[in-house]
Amino acid sequence: MNLEQMGQAARAAAYTLAETSTRAKNQALLVMADALEAAADDILAANARDLAAARESGTGESMLDRLMLNPARIKAIADDVRNVVSLPDPVGSELDSRVLENGMRLSRRRVPLGVVGVIYEARPNVTIDIAALCLKTGNASILRGGRETFHTNQELVKVIQQALAASQLPPGCVQYISEPGREWVSGLLKLDQYVDMIIPRGGPGLHQLCKEQATIPVIIGGFGIGHIFVDDSADLVRAIEVIDNAKTQRPSVCNAIDTLLVHQAVADEFLPVLSERMAEKGVELVAGADALTLLSSGPAKARAAIDGDFDTEWLGLTLGVKIVAGVDEALAHLREHNASHSDAILTSSLSNAERFINGAPSAAVYVNASTRFTDGAQFGLGAEVAVSTQKLHARGPMGLEELTSYKWIGQADYLIRD
């Protein structure tokens, strides 16, 4: 591989895509979706190799779940691509327009970003999600997946390239860095002559690497401690169902909660119930001192929290528990412990809900709902390229519009400036 050549190919492909019709892009996506299902056996065989290697190296169950594909997941990935086809193409749409006093019609029109570089973890569906969203928005992409998904991604990229060839689009539209060394990531981060944006999907280590080394704008995505705060006015019977869903429905993903904050007025009543439900689901509780006293007699496994526990994205069946005095202390905890992704309040108080919404520093805030909804498909965006946890350009699930910028268009009748 040669990164310089990949960058050149991506830039040339981006110019082609910028002039490709929505119909042609959609046709390529439909070919990709069909090809995914047709190649399911080869993809699953490659995925089995990755899973075997991961198990042999001692990879935890949460990461294995992220890595694993099955026929249902492949169908879901293909259906997500078809869903992207059904969405409006934002490229070429006008954000606004007006006629100036000099007679010029001035407008802002959505355009592709150009070339997007994405570095991501062991979730092979991300390879297809990114390729589909970038293709729909006229962006070329250079992808670098985790080494845990090496064989799976090779098969997925083969499908993508077949779809591009069948649709008469250049292979540079979607390229994949298959070499495992970290030096290839560092090289991509400095490919500013060709790459317009870097999106890292991973943990704090990857984010810090990108911040320190990138000479390209970076959108941070995917990491953040997820919280639910149970207010003293919450319906405690229904609250346990939301918490169960947010923690155990798929614990290995970034929108599963890591910490539960419980109002002190309802802790005596609620925490024993929580212990029973979490014991049923095999969740270990990591509790502050006051909470541990109430949980110690329950059936769930519980231990005292130590330094760093409330800053840990568990990505598995572990849940931090802390008792707080009210909304103010809950918000203070969120601000101290990296609440930048998805956080929720369970309450019957409109004023407390509004205080939580306004005060939480999160990209997505929920009232009486599970945090598991922070997802491009759930938001009606089709797939997502990442969940942005920063505050500039894009925030939350990044769908089609977030992969575009805009240019100013001035139209006049041979107008000159006085």
C-alpha cells in the first residue's frame, strides 16, 4: 500500500462523486446491499476466523459481541444500506437564499466534504455504514478498521469494490487500509493534502492520538460515560424497565449506560429492586459507599467503587451506582465524569426535566427513555458514520447532512462591485 497514492485516488474519486447524480449513487448502494446478502457465506466464514483469533487472544465477551456477525446482522446491515437509498440526498439542496439590494441572488448550497478518513473499532458493520453514507453524500472515504476484524473487513471491502465496479464508479470512492501497524494511522492523520476530515471511533487513547498527531480537522465520536438519573418523582416500577434496557439490551455498545444516579429520597425503596433485576441479568454493581450499604444485602454482586470507576465506559455487564441529593448533584456528577454521549433523567417533574436537559453536557439527552436510542437508524437518519461527542459542526449521530458542508452561490446579471 501507498498512502500517497490512496490519497490521490480518493481525491480524484471525490471529484467524480461530486458530479454523480443521486440516481447513480442510489443504484450503486442497491447493488452493494444485494451483494452483501449474496456474499453472506464468505463474510460469515471470514468473521468466524476473526472470532476464533479473538477468543484465542482472550478478548472479552463485550468485544466479541461487537465483532460477531450472523445472518440476521448481515441482513440488517444490507437493509440499512437500502434505507440510506430511501433517504433524501442532501447534496445540492439550498439551506437558504435571498436577493441582495444590488440584485444578486445569494444562496448556500450543500456540498460533499470531499475525502473522509475514518478510524474505527471492532464493529464490521461500520465498514458498510461509512461506505454507504459517504457514497450517498458524494464523499470518497479511506477506512481503517481494527485488526480484530481483519478478515471480515477484507470480505466487506471486496463486496464494496464489486458494487463500485458494477456501477461504473472509480475504486477510489472507498479504500481500506489493511495493514495493521499504527504507523498507517499516523500517516493517514497527516494526509492533509488529500483528506478533508478524520473521524475516529474508539476509546480515549485513539482520540488523544488523533488530537495530537492530526493535521486534518477531527470529529471525535463514540466515547462517553452514559448515565441515567432516577429523580424522586420517577415512576419506580417503570424506571427499572428503562434501566434494564439501557444496560442489558446490548451492553457492549457506546449508548449503553455506565452509571446510575439515584435520588436519596427513593434510594431505600429502589436499590433493592435494582439489585434483584440486575442479579437476574448477571450485572455486577460498582457502588458508592451509601449505595453499597443498601445493595450489600441484595442478590446482585456488588463491590465498592474505587478511583476511576465512575470514569469507566464498561462496555459490558457492569453498572456504577451512586446516590445523589437531587438534580444539581446529578448534573455535577455528569460534568465531572465525561457525560458527552447519551444521558437520561427519569422523572415526573417538568421543571426537573428541563433543568436536566439544559444542564447536561451530553450530545443526546432523554427524558423517561432509554439511552439506547442514540443511533442513526433509530433517529431516522439511516445509518451513522459516528456519534459525535464534540460541539462543533456535528453532534450526536452523524447521518447524511453531517457529512456535507456548504458553499455560497452568487447569481447575477454581469454584476460588478462599485
